[in-house]
Amino acid sequence: MIAVDAATYLLAAACFAALTTTPPEPDGTPPSALVTRADNTRRYLLLVAVNIPYVLAQAALAVLVAVYTTRALGLPASAASMLFVINTVIVSACSTAVTAHVAPKVPRRAVAAGYLIMTVGTGAFALPSLPARPGPPGAASTAWAALIVAIVLFSVAEILLGPALSELSVSLTPHASGGFTQGLYQFSWAVGMVAAPALFTLLLEAGPLLPWGVEAAVCLIAVLAAPAFKAPNRHRRRNPR
């Protein structure tokens, strides 16, 4: 396996070495006609903030789901594995078509739709933990149904959000600061992945509904922020003095 892994890295290095790049041609638009750098920077910082709920959702699938299904719902350990398999199959089967035909065309709408679907998915995850009569008949089957619906919704949201956020991270990058802003976008991933395990476990200890409630709240905030990612009109002129 180590030899195969090393071979794939060598192949990737050879592919990148074969690439040729050319600098973009100037569009000829005078600087006074362009949107200000401050506008671009504010829009990009908002994108970094909006990316946090997606990072937390990815961490929830890796950390929270397993603990939630076994400790809070009392399901066998295989439950989390089954949910991961469903997620992997859906994302692998559908992500290419969505990436090619849906998400990149209007990324801000894909972000809004993805976070809205993810909000509903968090509600489905929380449904088995809602107060109910002790020992209702078919409780395990109800929990399984809710979890399957939840993971399907999460998978659809992941398919929409991943390509759309990546597209926005490139298209909204301010000029002359691409390296810094791209690093800031990747830093949001690092911060989210580091903070998520502690955050979710603390919330889960306080109550099984809290992690999903917090994730749903930040997703709804992201839905409201998505319209701000409209591509700037590069030919908008400033008001005359």
C-alpha cells in the first residue's frame, strides 16, 4: 500500500509538471470602474464565516453521528457505519453530475439551497431524541427511519455546498491577495475541524438536541447570508464627485 501511495504521488507530480499556465489578460476596464477592494474583502470574509457551518457539518458526520447514535439513541455501533455507507454512496454517485450542471452555475443559490436542506437534515437527526412516551412500540424503527432521511438530506446538502463554496472561494478572491485569502479559507477548515469535537461533545453532554439545534441555527444564518455572494458587477461605475 505504501508503494502504491508513493506511485500516486509521483503520478500527480508528473501531471502538475506537465501543466502550462498563462497569466490572465487585462480586461481593459479602468480602475475607477471596478468595485473597490474593500467590497471584495468584506464579501470574502463573509464567505469564510459562511463556510464554518459546512465544516462543522462535515465534522458532525465524522464525530457526532457515531456518539449520538450509540449513546443518545442506544443503537448498535454498526448504525454509524451504515449511515457513513449511505452518505458515501450518495455523494459518490451524484456529486459529479451536480458539480457539472447545477452548483457552479449560480453558486450562491446552491449555497442557500444546500444550507436549507442541511437545516432540515439536522431536524431529522434530532427527531429521535424528542421527548416521547417511555418504550413506544416501534421506537427503534422510527429512529432508523429518521436517521436515514437525515443522512440522505445531509448528503444532498454536501453535494450542493462543496462545489459551490469552492467556486465562490475562487471567484470572490480579491485581486493581488489570492494567496492570503485562499489561506484564510483553508484556515476556516482547520479551525472548524479542531473545534468541532470539543464543541459537539460538550453540547451532547448537555442534551442530545443541542448539537443539532446549534448546527441548524448556524445553517439558517448562512442561508440568510448567501444572497450577498452575488458576483460583483465589474463594470459598475462609482458615483461622480
